[in-house]
Amino acid sequence: MSLPTTVDAIIIPKTGDVEVIEKKTIPFPKPLPGSIVIKVEYLGVNFIDSYYRKGLYSLKEFPAILGEETAGTIIALPTDEAVLSNETYKKNGFKVGGKVASHFLGTHATYISVPWRFVYPVPDNVSTRTAAAALLQGLTAITFVEEAYNVKKDDTILIHTVAGGLGLLLAQLVRARGSTVIGTTSTPEKAELAKEHGAEHVILYKNEDTVSRVLEITHGEGVDAVFDGVGKDTYVYLFLSYPSSLSYDENRFDNNFKLIKRKGTIVSLGNASGRVEPFSPLRLTGKNVKLVRPTMANYVYTAEEAYYYGQRVFELIGSGSLRINIYKEYPFTAEGVKQAQSDLVEGKTTGKLIIKVD
């Protein structure tokens, strides 16, 4: 089919609250020789969309197209001979009409042109709807339990916000490795959902003292690793039931470290409530704690890495070993995207949020 000259896209003219989100018709640039052109069917909504929208992460220019997770069908392949002869490119089996998912900044639009190494083939037994809900969080979960902290049999792992899209995937993967999952969440309903996905213990952080409960569950030993996607306010959650005489500033890191075993690892994997404020590395010495702040993109940096982990994600989904929970499907409108981002940031959701492109 011929390529479009214009596309409908979700854009922001400047950084700000959700009110800056617009849907506009904009020109579709000529694809680069190494890119795949995709007719988009579904968009994945992620916290990182709000980070760019609010200015936590920088955008090169405005107006800017939001979003970096999509799924749809290929309408045009690369023309660069070097790409077409690349062994990893050939292993992907890309073809016109084939289903794919992609992660690339600025792609919440009806048609997109994406460098081929950011495009992942979707097998026949996985829909584009599921693929859009699974790609970023699936890649993040798998790479983090293998590389950020290599979860081992008989480990005990704490996952904050365990009932969210990423948390539910982490819980399933950690449990499948023979480890014990402790999760935190806000409501009994979310706790039940987390238990259905592998969490053996779920702490209601609004009602319980997280530090004391973790130490009780682990018989005073603490956990081998913490996966923390909340960021700044994780430490607020830890002290909700502490006496007011304990200062937030004095205790936020010290109390968090009480959850960790000697030689344990804290994996900081998100900024849902804002960046964690700076602290002295000397705080790590009490138990020789490791602190890592990885990004999924650096685990799928090469084409071969992306191929390996993309295959892993969709094999697990296709076999039923990894369940993808879609909380809600929103319309492809400015209001729909505003609502999706608001619901996600305000903690009203479980599982994944997606947008259907008409």
C-alpha cells in the first residue's frame, strides 16, 4: 500500500499537566532506509509517558509526539541493503502484513516509521492488543530479573506496587524461579490480584508497617532484593504507621535498608512519584547493600539482545506462562489519553492500560 502523507498523533506543545495533551493531524515524514513502517492498532500507556510530558525526562523539540509503545502491522520494510543482509534482521522474519510491536519514543500515532532494531515480531498466537500491553513491561521484567538482579531459587523478593502492570509480571517471573514474593499495595482487592499472580505475602502499606511486616515474614533476615518502581514516595509508604517523632528525612533510607539482607540489592526501576533524592553512598555500607538504577533500553541495546529478549517475552506469553492483565482500553482521543495517564499516575489501576487506534 502507498504510504500516508499525514498521520493523527498524540502531541504536547510544551511540558505540563495532562491538559497539554492534544491530538493533531501532522505530516508523515519520509521513512529512513533502515526503518519499518507500521500501521498502528494499539498503544501502550506507561509511566514514562508522564515523565516526558511533565519534563522529568527531556524532549528535543516541541511540539513533540508522546508515547513509545505500539503494536500493529507492517506496511513497508527497510530498503537499506546492509539492513536486509543483517543476520539478526533476517532472524526476525519481518514481512509486509506481519504483526509487530515496537518501543521507540514519539510513536503514539496512526502510522509510524521505526528503526528496525526497535521492532519485535509478534507470533500468530499473540494478538497486537496483547503485544501493545506486554512489550515494554515484559522486556523490563525479564531483563531485570535476569540482569539487574539475577533472581535465584529460594530467594525472598520484595516488589513494591505489586498489583501494577509491571509488578504483576515481576511477581509471576520471580515465583517461576522458585522464589518467595512479598508485595506491597494499597487495597485488599489489589492484594488478591497480586496473590493470583504469585505473591505469597502482600502488605497493605496504608494500614501496615512495611518494615516490621517484612522482617516478621522473613524471621528478621530481610529480603534478598527489592524491586522499587515508586521512587521518591516509596519511603513515605514505609513510615505511614511510624510514630510522628521519627523524622521523614532522618529515617527514609535507613528504614528502607532494614528490609534488606546483608549483601542485598535494591533495584530502583521507576519514578512514579518522582526522583529519589540524592544520598551518601556511605548509607550502603551497613550491610554492603547494592543499589542499581537500570533501564530496560540498556539491556536490549544491541539487535541481538533485543531479538533474544523479544523472543523470550512472546514465547512466555504465547505458552501461557506469563499472563498479561489489561485493566482498561481507552479511546484514541486527547481526552482518552489524558484519562489514561491520570488514572495510571493516580494509582487507580491494576495491570496494563492501552489505547485502541481506530
